[in-house]
Amino acid sequence: MEMKLITKRIDKIDPLSIDDYIEHGGYASLKKAVGTKRLDVIESVEKSKIRGRGGAGFPMSIKLYALAQQSLDMKYIVCNADEGEPGNFKDRLLMEKDPHQIIEGMIISAYATMAKKGYIYIRGEFDRSLEIMKHTVEEARARNFLGKDILGKGFDFDLEIRSGAGSYVCGEEFALLESLEGKAGRTRVKPPFPTSVGLFGKPTLINNVETFAALPAIIEMGGDAYAKIGTPTSTGTKLISLSGNIKNKGVFEVPFGVSMREIIEKLGGGSDSGKKIKMVQLGGACGPIIPEYMLDMVIDFERFEEFESKTGAGALIVIDERFDIFEILLRIASFFDHESCGRCTPCREGNIHLTNTLRRFQEYRATERDLMSLESQAMVMHQTSLCGLGQSSPTAIISTLHYFRGTYMRRIEDSMDREA
Ligand SMILES: Cc1cc2nc3c(=O)[nH]c(=O)nc-3n(C[C@H](O)[C@H](O)[C@H](O)COP(=O)(O)O)c2cc1C
Ligand code: SF4
């Protein structure tokens, strides 16, 4: 069931050796790409139908075309390696185990769009990733995969590594760009989008680590062949960060269309406690929590969108029956309360309100009124917050109000009993 496309070299090469990478097929896709026309490269990406792997699932080729059609001197390629969401650890694995692959994807993007400069914005706590990526950039530069007149093809592109500012919201693309510019990591009002007004006001392609890492494979096999993997609309493979009450924790690469049950049972080996799995959180802390009986659902973008959840980053957090749902929701809400940047009222005040209300549920002090207030507050935040953090922070609550409503009702009854 596993399909190793972008993880195929992991644990087979020394990540600190460019020679090892090249011996295992590395930089062959870049050589192939620069031997074709720029638009052919983008056409191949278009045919592959690849969508961003960082969460929102936006088609990569649309961004590439948007950047390529602008004939400005300065355009940027930015790799989002902030990976701050609890439950996600796939980008760190790629950076630490096969770092050249990410850079190769960025150089191919630069060639296709005529961008001259790039940045990799890495979560500040990832010391090892930072160290490895810096080394990787130096190695690539020494071999003329970066710098002037790359591979004698007359195009220039260079990369800088930047350490993240230590805040989860800096992974949101506009906040990340602000942070890269040296400002506080807060979102911008959109539009305009980064492909027209991005870093330092210039057109910018920003993609996730996994998205860039998939490009060499797409160029190698061709867009049509890549599109045959997965489902017709969610093509290719996805890295899944599997964690929680599961035997085999780790990152697994699977084609889209595989069910969560298969991943949890076959790759994850089932519950690690002998207790029954009660629920699973999809995507990470900002994703929905679904009951065990829904695990036959397959992994693809469309299914996630049904939950109004843009959390395709690919985490599965498995929770067994020992855990109190309110304990979990309270932890999630406290995380978002802490991470809210404070710029807009629904998120700044809403996350405090959600945290306080959930605490009443957790401490058996909840009333019907708390339930109504939780529900309306969550919807207001979802619909009116300025950026994805506030919009998605109540997703776990909204989903549990739907799938575990009985648990809320029982807790209110128990609270009344204790009061009496
Ligand atoms: C609060 C928040 C945090 C985010 N964190 C990340 C992150 O750590 N890494 C990432 O690639 N995308 C993150 N995103 C999504 C980015 O805004 C953006 O959609 C993504 O970098 C685009 O790349 P992709 O199209 O390759 O997915 C985050 C979004 C939000 C709202
Ligand atoms: S939604 Fe939250 S994180 Fe985003 S701008 Fe508003 S306060 Fe800041």
C-alpha cells in the first residue's frame, strides 16, 4: 500500500552527501527540465494535476503560470518549511533525510518561472533541519546547481535559508512573507495574492516542502504518468504523519485514495494500548475529529473539503477510548488561544471564549447555554476570521458538535447531577 516516490531515497542515502544524491538519480530531473522549454515544464506540472501539500490544496501549475507570465526582473520562490502544526512532521523528515530533492524542485520552479532568488523558511525549533539545509545549499552552489549560469543554460538562481520566528501563524503564507521581510508575522488582507504581490512586493511562488519535493518525480516520469497515481482529482502520493495511540508512529507515503482504516491498521499496526480507537483527528490541530466508524473514508482533497477543512497537510492523530474528548478539545483550543496573533477580533477573543467554555465542559460545569454559545462562537470564528488560523481553529469543535453531540449532552446532564 505504501508507494515511495518522494521518500524512495530515505535511509538509503547520506543526506549530507550530494554525490550520494546524484548517484541515486538526483538532479537528473533538473537536467531534463532545463533541456526543455520553460512552458513545457509548467505544462508537465499542469498535466500532473498536483495540488499543494501544505494544507490548502491549490493547484501548483496555476501559480507557476501566474509567475511565469510576468516579465519582471525580480521574482521569488519561497519554500514553506515552517511546519508548526501539532501532528505534522513530514517536512522535517524530508529536510533531514533527502534535502537536495526539495532544492531540486525549487530550482526547477525557478527555471520555469525565471525567478532569480529563493528562500527556505524553516521552523526555528528545527535546528537539525536548518543545519542540513544550509549545508545542502552550499553543496548545490559548489556544483553550479545554484548560482550564475546554472548548468550552462544561462539562468541564475540562488537560495537563502531563513529561520522561522517561532510562531505557528508564520506558516500562513502572508504571515510568512511578512516575517521574511523582517516584520511581525501577521497575515495580510487578500487579494492581492503572492503570485502578483508577494515578497518585498514582487511576484512570489510559495509552496510547501512536500510540493517542491514532488517536482523532480513529476519531471522524471512525466505529468500524465504522475496523474495516473491516486484518484482522478487528487493525484500522486501523500505523506501521512501518523501519531497518537498507534503502534507504528511515523511518516508513510501512500497514493491518494487509500482509506484511513488501511493506513491505521496496516501501516500503523492498530492501537498501541489494546484499547479501542475512538476517534481520529485529520490534518493536524486545525482539522476535524471524526469517529472510528468513519475510518473507511479515503484520503483525498475532496473528502477533506466536505468538512470545510483545508487541512490536507496529512496528519492522522489516533485517539483511543481512554481519552476524554473535552480534555483534547481544551488542549487544542489553548494552543490556538496562545498562537492567535491578535490582529482580528473573532480569533483573538473567540479563542479565549472557546477555551473558557471548554474548560467548563471538562470540569463538569457545563450548561445548555454553554453548548449554544460554543456552537455560535465557533461558526462566527470560522466565517469571519481574517486568516486560516482563526477560520480553522474551531474545526475540531464544529466536527465534534456534529459527530459527538451525545457526549456534549451527557456532560451537561452529568454537570447538573454534580451540581445538585
Ligand atoms: C495558520 C496557518 C499555518 C500554516 N502553516 C503552514 C506550514 O507550516 N507549512 C505549509 O506549507 N503551509 C502552511 N500553511 C498553508 C500556507 O498558507 C500555504 O497555503 C502553503 O504554504 C502553500 O503551499 P502549497 O500550495 O504547496 O500547500 C498554513 C496556513 C495557515 C492558515
Ligand atoms: S485569524 Fe487569528 S491569527 Fe489570523 S489574523 Fe486574525 S487574529 Fe491573527
